[in-house]
Amino acid sequence: MKKINFEIRKEIEELSRKGISQKKMAEILNLNQSTISRELKKCNPYDADKAEKLSVKDKSKDELIISQVLLLRSQGMSLRRISDKLDVYYDAVKKIVENNIKGEVDGNKE
């Protein structure tokens, strides 16, 4: 999957200003139409600078959640309790742990 970066956001902004459809933008930029749709929902009218700032803010929030999940897991908390405590989907918690800790998740702690 292609990541949305500032250069792509500038292209989306230009195509949006020209009135190009989401479907056509997706074809031009080799992205999924749903990716274009989500990106355009960030701000209306679409502004690449504003969308970039929102994206950076989201990434910071994601990094904070990841660090909290890993800290709680290192303290022996179960995946289910972490999910409940942080109000994060269980599958997301499990994926964070699997992607950041060597070895498999301890099945009896879920």
C-alpha cells in the first residue's frame, strides 16, 4: 500500500481544485479510491498543508498508544485488560504487541 506523503497531498489538492473525481484521482495517483476519500475528508476544501498537520498529529497519537500498550504489556497486563483500559480495539492491541515484541503473545494472558 502506498503511503500518503506531502507530495501526494499536494497532487490531491491540485486535482481536487480542478474538480477531478475521486475515482479518477485514485487512477492517476495509483491509490485506492477509499484512500482518496478518507484523505479528502480531513478538511473541506482540501488543503495539503492542513491535511499534513492533521496527519502528523494522528501519527503522534498512534505512537503514544503504542508506547502505552507496550509498557502495560511489559508490566504483565493481559491484552484484554490493555484493550479495555486504553479503549483500543483488542485486535489493534494484539497487532501492536506482535509487531513490537519478539516471540508470540502468551495465549494464557489474553
